[in-house]
Amino acid sequence: METKLHPVLSVRLFKEEKCFGPGIAQLLERVEEHRSLRAAAASMDMAYSKAWTMVRRCETVLGFQLLHYSTGGRGGGGAALTDEARDLLCRYRTFRSRLEEAAQALFAETFAADTEENAHGL
């Protein structure tokens, strides 16, 4: 079975340099899920040191903290998204979703002949 021609978009946000994209977005989503940067990194087969570096670099460029940390103890440590991180992640998801919708429509318009030929096996 032949795969149909289709667009794939990757959205990255820049200031002086790249500061936010699919990797850090997924990492933050996993922190929300696991309540821990270490567990989030592990769920992505990523070294904790790399995850920590990504978060710190992003925070430096953006100018605000992404995570609140709690230290270990009886209940163990953990991490949670700051309000600013939650807002950024929400707006990033919305922007990416709307951009993908617009791209699909533009693709259908621009590549209509290609998709019709593929549908007919030509």
C-alpha cells in the first residue's frame, strides 16, 4: 500500500534563539502527567541531565520559570508546571493545532491533483 502525499509541520518558537518546540512541549506534558522531571525524561527515553538542561535553557531564553520543584522527603520530590508554563503550553498547542488545520486546507488546495492521482492509483 502506497502512502499518500501529506505535509508534516514542526512548530518552533524563537526569541534570540530557538526557545520552545515539540521536544520541550512533550517534556512539559510528561511532567504534567508524571509530576516529576526525572520520570518525564525516563518516559521519553531521555537522560535526566538532558531534560534538566532543556528546561533551564528554555527558561533562560524565555525569561521565566517553567517548573516548580519540591524536594524529597516522605512523599518524595517532584515537579509541577508553573502558571506561565501551563499558559505557554496551552497557547503552543492551540497555535500548532490551528496551523495544522490551515496547512491541511492549503495542502488540499495546492496538491489536489496529486492527491486525486494517488487516489486513483496513478
